[in-house]
Amino acid sequence: MVILDGKKTSSKILAEVKNRVSTMNIVPHLAVILVGENPASIIYVNNKKKAAEQVGIKSTIIKMEKDITEQYLLDEIAELNNDNTVTGILVQLPLPEHINKNNIITAISPQKDVDGFHPENVGKLVSGIEPYFYPATPQGILMLTDEYNIPLEGKHAVVIGRSNIVGKPMGQMLLKRNATVTMCHSYTNNLDEIIKTADLVVSAVGKKIVRCKMVRKNSVVIDVGIFKDSNGKLTGDVDFDIVSPSCGFITPVPGGVGPMTIASLMYNASKVYP
């Protein structure tokens, strides 16, 4: 069994991004909007800023009070869209309940949508057209499997989770790699039986859902979930101790998909469109 080292691989990708940025005629500028004071969001935003500085990307954090109006946020996004010095825009999720997330995502210019969430980028992905940006987490997962030379073509991939951030784009990106994809979620019946047929399992549900010992021998298990268990320890969707002896490759939590998401985002943020 091989542990897929997201920290090591992400460091390699960040070094490559830094090298590319150093040769560019323009310094990429990522604007990150943070609404409210969600503790997890603050950590995520600070990590993104730190990574951006590491690779030579200018990063600006725009902090807003949690009680701002949706229109106020839309106006700020419009200004950033029209600002030629800003090459990437990211609105940290989740947003306060009174703000419609979809309205905000749609307002960001597709050419600056480094998260890859804009309907134009999503539509291009589904249609088989190259989007401006791929969503960071699925892209990071594929970067990780590529680093370990894991073949995907013709393989059976089981994706657990149907979010717009991970599950759905992951399925589409695996299809593009000529994998055969089965989409599952927390309500799927006989999930254990489906997992037994998988060459690759990607779980992005946010609760302990992959517990079976019967993962396919030499299969690849990617754990996207990260949360604290009853003891306050960081864990993921996969019961690592039970599953790892049966598979060929597995990601740890933490240190697997998380660092790859940041590296993938910086790869996106280094892209500049006219």
C-alpha cells in the first residue's frame, strides 16, 4: 500500500508555479473576498494568501462584515471584474444565509473565476470544452494521481458525493480521462457493494462513510472529507486503518487532498486571461 503524499506533491507543483510566475510579464493578482468571521474560513483565506505569496502571486484579502447586503457584495465584484490589475477573484464560502451564493458565483467574470464555479466554466466542462479554470479540488486530485503515474483510462471510478465543488466536476473530469464513472452519495443503496467494483474511489461526503474492508485489491482511495471526530482529531470519510491494508494507494487525512487543493488553486491563480 502506497500513501499518496499530498504535501510533497503540492510542494513540487507550487515550485513549478513559482517558476512560471517569475517568467511572466505581469504579476498575477488574486483578490479574495471574506464575508464575516467564520473561523474555518479565516484559516482557509490566510492559507491561500500565504501560498500566493510563496509563489509570487499578489494577494489581496477584502474583508466585509457579515451583515452586508447582497448588492454591496455584487457591486464589489463588479469593480474587481473591471479592474485590469486583478487577474483572479475568489469569494470564500460559505456566505451568510441572506446572500444568494449562486448570484455571487455567477457575478464573477469567468476569466477571473479561479474556483471554476461560474456556470460558463461548469458548462464548458460538462460539454467537453476547455474551461478557463477547473475546480481546484478535483484538479488537485488528478495532479496527485498523475504524480504517482496512476492510470485512469478504462478504469472504474466511484465518486461518492454530488456537490458542485467536488463530486460533480470530479465525475466529469474522470470521464474526460476516459474512466468509467459511477456517481454515488450518502443515500446510495448497497454502497459497499459498489465500492467493491471500483478501481478508484473518491469520497467527498463529509462523514465517515467508507468503512468496508472489501475495497478492491490494489484500488486507489482518495479521501476528500476532513472534519473532527468525537475526540477532536482530524479525520476523513475513509476509515484509514480498516481500508488501507486492502488498497494499493490511499490519501491520508490530513496531508492528502488538502494541500493539493491549495496547490491547484495557485496553479489556477497563475493563469491570466486578457
